[in-house]
Amino acid sequence: MSSSSRPTGNSAGSTATDARETPGLESGLAIYTSLQAATQFADTKVAVLGAVQAGLMATALPQGEAVREAWERGGPGAWVAVCVLVLRVTAFLPAVYCVVQALRPRLGPPPAPNRFSLPLLAIADGTPPPPGQDLERQEIWQLIPVLAKVAVTKHRYITRGVAWTGLMAVAAGLSLLTGPLLP
């Protein structure tokens, strides 16, 4: 298929195989673009989640001194304040772990050399790959499962990170409610 124009209908020179290969490449490129967008959207969510986590922990820092003073005085308020602060820090650690795992690159190569693969492109010598829609179609469909796994993994970690960040937010709310117990 060296022609740059594609037949729009079923002409006498085209075969059923030609009709299946062209949509396969086009649909593969569309799915590739969709997966790339899903990955970028996940990265945006991770950035927001990280900012929320940082904000929630920043609100915990000023309370550290008040919790220490309450602990030295003793009483039930001290226990509640310490438990809430420990809950906050304990939720922060897995929340941050989930954000880091969602951001961590997964650059494993596809099963065969592939013109769409980032690791292969990084070591390419500039020689263009052999032409052919059939070869491009095979390569794009080899890369789609790799990209899908990346997108799914990112979204799974985001889901877990949201849950842990929610627990941090609950602990922050409890800190505000227990504030009057500290003086």
C-alpha cells in the first residue's frame, strides 16, 4: 500500500483485506490517542491529589506543638489529640505512596521493535522504519495493551490515593473538632 490516497469505497482494485487493514490502523491510532489522553488525565488528577495531601499535612504542622503541650498536661483530650494526629500521619504515608506509584513511569518495551514505542524511539538512529500500513497497524496494536496497563495502573493508584486522602481529610476535620479539648 504505497499509495498516499485511500479509496473511500469498494473499488475494483481493492480487496476485503485492504478494507480491514486501513480501519484497523485508524482505530488503533484512535485508541492510542484515547489511552494517551487517559494517562494525561490521570497525571492531572495525581497533581491535584498531591496538592490536597500537601495542604492537609500543612494544616497538621501547627497542631504539633499544641498536641505536645496537651500530652504533657495529660487527660482525655491529650489522648484524642494524639490519636487524631497519628491517624493523620498514618493516612498520609500510604496516600503519598499511591501518588508516587501513579506518577512512576512504566517504560517497558513492547514485545517486538515498534515505531510507536518510547524506549525504541529513544535509541533509534534516525533511520525511518519500513513503510506499510499493515506493519504500522501491527505495531500500534502491540503497543495498545502496554499503554492500557499504564493507564489502568495509574487510575488504580489514584483510587487508592483518594481513599487515603479522604481519611486524611476526616482526621483534619477531627483535629478541628478536638481543638477546644487541647487548652
